[in-house]
Amino acid sequence: MTIHTADAVNTADAPKSAAGTSVSPPPARRRGRHRVQGQWWVPWAFLMPALLLFLVFRYIPMVQAIGMSVENVRPYLGNEFVGLKNYETILSDPAFRDATVNTLVLAFGQTLGCLVLGFLLALLLEGQTRKLSFIRSAAFLPVVVPMAVIAELWRIMYHPTDNGFLNSIIGIVGLAPSEYINSPDSAMWSIMLMGIWRGGPYDMMIILAGLAGIDRGLYEAATVDGANRWQRILHVTLPGLRPVFSILFILAAIRGFRVFTEVYLMTNGGPNGATEVVMTLLYKLGLEQQKLGVGSAGAVLLFLATLVLTLAVQLMLRRKKDA
């Protein structure tokens, strides 16, 4: 069959297809389509181990905590339904109110400090040179170190004697030794400083990604209009990073509400409850005082506060976007 003959045959078949006659695809195409349709389970197979871990260690305990929050948990004796009594107990506890205030102060301070430190580091380390890549990697190192190691390291650095690491440094400039985490006046700020030191580089990496997405033409236009460096940051960089700041704010706020490891390892809520946060208080209620129902009620309240904060920020951003 010549090419002209084949074209003639195809031309003759075209009206039939246009008239609605069903034309079955070639066998090879049908096999390929069936093969693709039969592989729908492949992504789920890869996700299944992670989903099982989340189900067993996160979602099932969350559901059980909600159930325990309305029960008087009595191991080996059977739980007793008490309604909202556990919520009344935890909300009327002065220790819970103090821990909530400490959690808010710590979360707000760490969130603001991490954003400022991350933004400054991003401005200083923005670029494509190899030296900057090495410095960025070195600055990001604290983020990948386990929090337990970081807490122990800073606990040693905060040693309150004259020979302590930080006291030796501030002694060079003539400052008096500080007690850091051993004093109720400075313990919270010491933990906050450690959190900012560890969380700032994480924000830096995300802000660097946001800086890469800002149109360089805006900087050139601002320069032509006579804007100095500070004005370019104020009117070009900061508005361009607004979505990035929003995401970082939500992540940092959630991280601040759930702070536990560093407080537990460095001060265990002391001295005199100066660094007691919600998570350490719930840990003590549930696992040390065996008040699992009351502790579960506090955990549910903390979850609701985090959920409301996240939804409020998302709603606010959506309204600004639609405006």
C-alpha cells in the first residue's frame, strides 16, 4: 500500500468517526491504558508505611486522648465517664494558667526572634558563591542536631559559676556573672535565646527560597527611582516575602506551643515554676501524678488553640488575597 493509498483510506474513514461511529483504539494503546489504570495502588503502597506509623503513633492516640478527656482514667479498674469535669479542673488550676502565660511568652518571643534572625541571616548570606553555600550549611547545622543534644550543650554553657562558658565571655567585657537557667528572672529568657539560636537558621533557609522568587526588575526599578538599600528592603523585599512570613509564623507558633524537650531537660519547669509550660505541666499531670484524664483535657485544649490559630491566620490571608 502506498502512502497516497493509505491517506485515501484514512480520509475515507474520517467521516465515519465524525458521524459518531465508535472507533476502538489500537490494542497496544488499550494495553498501555489498562496498565496505567492498574497502577493506582503503587503510590499508596509507597505511602503505606508512613501512613501506618502516623495512624498508630499519632491519630489513634489523638482519638484516645479525646475520649480520656471526659473520663476518670483508672488503670485496670475501668474508666468512669465524668463529662466536662476534667476541663473544669484544668481550667480552674492556677498552675495551668501560669503555664499558658509562659507558653505564650515563649512562643511569641521565639517566633519573633527566629523571624528577625532568619531574615537578617538571609540578607547576609544571599548569593550563589561556593563560600556562601558553605556558610549557609554551617549555619543550618543546629537545625539538624537533636534537641536533646542542643539542650544539654546550652545547659553546660549556662553554667552559673564564674568559670562557666558564657560567664567567661561576658566577663571579658566587664559584665557580672549571670545565673541564667538557675534564676527565675532569667531562666525563661535563657531558654528563649537557645530556641532563637536553633530556629533562626531554619527560617533563614525558607526566607532565602522566598528571596529567589522576588522579581529582580523591581529592585532595578527602585534603584532607578533613587531608593537606597533600606528603602528597597522596606518596599520591595518585605512585601515580596509576606507569604513566606505567614507560613513561618504558623510553623513557629505551632512549634512554640508544643515546646517541651528543651524546657524539660534544662529546667523541668523550674526554678519555682518560672519556665513551666503547658506541655511540661501536662506531662507531670499525666505521667507523674497519674491524672491522665485531666492531662488529656489540657492536651485537647492545646490542640484546639493551635487549630484556631492556624485557621485564623489562613482566613486572614485569604481575605487579604481576595481584597
